[in-house]
Amino acid sequence: MAFSLFTKNKKAWIERCRDDYATKMRLKYAPYYHSMDAQKGTSVTLDGREMIMLSSNDYLGFSFHPKVMEAARAAVLQWGTSTTGARPSNGSRGFHLELESALASFLGREACHIHSAGYLSVMTSVTTFAQKGDLILADKNLHSCLWDGIRLSHASVERFSHNNPEDLREVLASANPDAPKMLVVEGVYSMEGHVARLPELVALAEEYNCFIVLDDAHGFGVLGHQGRGTVDHFGLNEKVDLICGSLSKSLASTGGFVAGTSEAIEYLRTHSKQTIFSAAIAPSQAAAAKTALELMQSEPEHLDRLWKNTRRYVAMLKGLGLDTWETDTPAVPIVLGTRELAYRFWSALMEKGVFTVMSIAPAVPPGKDLIRTAISAMHTDEQLERVGEAMAYAVKSL
């Protein structure tokens, strides 16, 4: 009898996987999980075809910078491929401390901790510091990692309209005045390309005594002096409590970071499950990120090129009458409105050798189904011309 029940329950799990509609549609239309055969800069090879990569987060183009690649290679030769352990136990190494010190100094912070994934860093920036009885004020368009951190914290949460300080004020005005409060926002929203209205949001946070967590994964390396990010862009470094982000974008590596006061970071090291039970980042990852950080300061031409390419690209899209959701950054959405239109547009670009990513509800709000594109400093003028031709072709395909 026990075996019969076990078999029945197991079958239910199998059928759930087999009958899942979303998975069936993904496999049928194949918009995701494309595996590249080769890559060189912003040129990739997919199924034997050379294509322009137009959806990478390699904003500054450092993933193929000779100094970054050589640093990663040298680190492997010196330290091996992995520390095979978590930081609190056997996994901590000198190169971790060097990267953390460099990031903290660059961001004007007392301390920093790095993790093996940006998702972990951003999630733990919320869940480690918020707890039951606290109130979290969250932008409705936050990334999944922040929502996971909010959920795991067991704190109460109130959402406010995306990037809307006026709505936040209304939410704060009706909130329990005695509850400890945390404001959670992104510096740059990666789907929309919007820069946070940080000065107004911070002013409200100060008025209501909120602890501020800012995910700057897509602002770091893009905004501010030498790419110091959204907080530096607005001159608000003394006002934001925690800055978290990713090493896998402008820093051309893999991993994430949390930067703040020494007290906050040491508290994180004591209480964060995402920190205590995660393996440390590999030597090559740390070396690549540290070298990329140095290049951000010594070779400003990459940031200049990124913004030159971004301005040209956005002007091109607007000239074709495309909706870029009023983006202010190199993260440039092309809003089509329905998944059917998004799929047709994506397919047309693929046909013309331009690789992009389709994002549909619920990953974006209903009616905002889009093609997510991103500009890199590595995109050449010739590539942008080809992208323009492909975009015009895709517009006609609609």
C-alpha cells in the first residue's frame, strides 16, 4: 500500500513536468537557452551562423580585454581552478580580500563582501537585514532576486508604483510609524533601462527613517565618475546604506558584491545564509573582476565609447518609430506590447543575424512584452549599421 501511494505521488510530479504549458511553448518556439558555438567580442556563432550579440551585459567590453583574460589565466596558474569551499570555513583567500578592498574603496564604502553569484549578493542584501516586524517599501518592478530576499526576510512589504516617489510618499504616510523600514530600489532597472529617481526617493527615506538598499547591477560601470554607479551619479553616497550588484556585467566576471559600513558587512558575514553556505568565487573570477575595476579607472575611453554607441543606437530606434520605454541607459528595451509581436520581431532579427532576448509577461508588466537589447563599448560602427538594417527589416515584418 505504501509503495502504491509513493508511485502515485511520484507520477503526479512527472505529469506536472510533462504537461507544463509554459515549458511546452518554450520548447516549441525555442526563444531561450541558445548555446553559442563560439564568441569573439560582440560577434557570436550560433548553429554555424555568425551573429551580432545585442543582448549581453558586457557594457564596457572587458570580457575580451587582453589584460582581463591574462589576469584570469595567471590566477588559475597560481591558485588553481577553485577554492572548493565557503568563505567562513576553508574557502577564503587573499585575492578575495584584495577585490573586496578595491571595490569598497572605489565605491567610497568601509567594507565589501563578494559572493559566487550576483543573485546571492542582491538577495542577501535584503533578507539578512530585514526581519519579521519590519516593513519593506519595494518598487513594483524589482528584479526577482530582490523579491526572493523580501520573501525570505518574513518582513511585511508594501509595493509602490515603479519609480514613483509620489506614490511612495502615500504608502509611507499610511504605514505604521513605529515599524523599522527598509526602502528597496534598483539604480538602473534592466528591463526598462530606467534610472531610479534617487534624489527624491532618498529624501523620502530620510524623512521616514528608512534603511536604503540599492541594487546597482546595471548602474555600476555605466553611471557616475569612472562608472561608480547610480549613487555617485547623483552624489548621494552618504545617504544610501547598502549598495549591491553583480560582477558579471561591467566587471566581465561572475559573482556579486555587497558594500556598506564595516558593521553592516560583519553582520552579514555572521547571519547571511547565502554567504555562509555558498562556495567562494574562483580565483579567475576574482582576478578578472579586479583587473576590470582597474581598467575602469585607467582606460576611460571604454565608458566614453559605450555612451557614444548608446546615443547612436537609441536615435536609430526612435527614427524607426520604436518604443524604447524612455530608457536612459545602455539597457534598451524595444516594447512591442504583445508576446506575438515580440516573437515576430525577435525572429526577424535572428533571421538577419542579430541576437536579442525576448521578455514577456510576467517577466515584464502586461502589455509591455519586449525585446531586451543592450549596447556594449565593443560594438563597432559597422555592426551598428548592420543592426540598423536588421531593425528596419524587423519593423517591416510587423
